[in-house]
Amino acid sequence: MYFINFIYYIVKIVYTALTKLKQSSRWAKAYLHKIELDFNGKFDQQLVEKVARYQSVQLHFVANSFTKLHGRLNTEKEVERNILFFLMSVLYDEIIDEHLMDEETLNELFNQPELANPANFNEQVLVYIHQKLLNEVTDKQSYWNALQKTHQAQKDSNKQFDDNTSIEEIIDITKRKGGYTLLMCRHYLNDSSNDLIDQCWYKLGGLIQMTNDLFDTYKDTVNGINTFATKLKNIESIAAIYNEQQTALNENIKRLPFDEKKKIEFAINMSIIPAFGHIALSQLKQLQSNSKDLPNFKNVKRKSLIIDMEKNINIIRLIRYSFKFGKLWM
């Protein structure tokens, strides 16, 4: 029975990827253009493409997966909040990465946006989005808590540039950065929540961040960023950390207060994420080969760390791993 369910839901995922992603991406670009007109400014085209692509993926494969548990898809208003969240995140990251604002000013902007004095178009939009989302979420206290913890985790992530930062602290930052960022998105949906659902968003966010780290080993090595995937010396330790997070998410899914059929669909939809992670783990395992430890990534050629998802072997692995990880009850 699971095999039939898996094929059915995977076909739906493929259909969505082929037909819905571009459609929602175009809608997002039109929405961003409206913001440009409202604030008499212009976003960088790379920013537009990034926001349109990321929000589309999250809408169809994360946000809609959660609302399907309630028997529905995202409303137009929820889609709009999803776009605004990604625009806010990209603008925020730009400020952090390019040091466009000192920490005190940035803290004031987030803690008291109504008193902010934006200096340019991007800052104007950032303040607008921040206030708009704050006003629209239902559980303002929980949202504010998730927002503040996301902000703190982002600041703490600067420690990942320090080679002396312990692996325990790196893992903690990784889980918090991914977990609280995604938990913010739960508040953009109109459905009521509880601790189990919140924990599912949080653990999924941590797993997504870990998956990104596995895919970004080359970029992070070049940029001097320590992640669990670059700090640990052997594939066994890396896989153990990743599998622990994956198991925690699956156990949480089992306990969600929904009927079994809906949880099976949800688990299959979510299985794509650890499937990507295990493709990256497989590539790192090949690098280690029969050695005790992984090679120093600084001495590894780019093509050996970059994961090509267009390769037939990786597409086969994606399906195989998804089938394995979507099965909640063995």
C-alpha cells in the first residue's frame, strides 16, 4: 500500500515542480514590481529572481504541505505573506552580509520599527514588511518570540567564522537559525497551531539548514564558514548528526494530531529534503573512501564538492532515498 501511496504523491510533486513553480514565481515577480511602484524604487534583479524562486519552492513543498493537513492549500493572503517573508529575509541578509547597518541600529529597527528612519528604498521596504507582518499574524507574542530568536541566531552565526567555535555551538546555531526562521512562517498561515505543529516546523527548519550546509561545503570552505559538514573530520560523525535531526522530525510527524492518511502524504512530501541530504552524504562518503577521515576541503577540487542534481545517478538516489524516508511506519 505504501508503494502505491508513494508513487501517487511523488507524481503530484513532479507535476507541481513542472507546472506550478514557474507560475507562482511569475506571480511573485509581479507582486514585487507592485512594491517597487508603491515605494518608487527598484530592486536588484538578482534579488527579484532569488525571492521569486525561494518563495515558490517553499509555498508548494512546505507551506502547502502543512495546510494540506487541514485539507486545503494556501490562500492568496497567505501566499502574499510568504513572498513578503522571503523579501524581508533577503533584504535582512543583505544588510548583515554587506555590513550596511550597525548592530545597534538594526536591533532598533526590529524592536521598534515604528520609530525607524530608513535611509533608502530597501530599508523602507524592510520596515514596511516587518510592520505589516507583525500586524497580520494572530499570535503576536509567539511570532515575536520566533522573530527575536531568529535575529539572535543570525547574529550568533558570525561565530561560525571563528575556527575556535566548538562543534556543539555550531550545531546549536544551525538548528536555531534554520528552526526559528522556518517557525516564523507557521505564523503566516491562518490555521491554529499547537506545540507539536510548532516543533515540526522548527525541526524541519533545522533539517533544511543542515541540508543546505551539506550542499554548500565548497562555498562555505572558500568563505571560511565553519558548519557541521566542514568542521567534523569524518563522514560517520556528519551522518550521525544529520540522521539524529531527521529521526527527530519523523518522530514528531508521527505524533501530529491528524489522521494517518494525511500524515503519510505529509511525510512523503517532506522525504525529499532528507533525500537531498543523503545524496550529499553519499558524495562526501566517496571523498573519504577507505580513509579514516575526510580530506581537507581546502585541498579538494570544486567539482568533487559540488553536487550535480542533473546526473542520472543522483536523480535515482533522490527517488530511492525519498521512498525510504517517507515511510513513517516500517
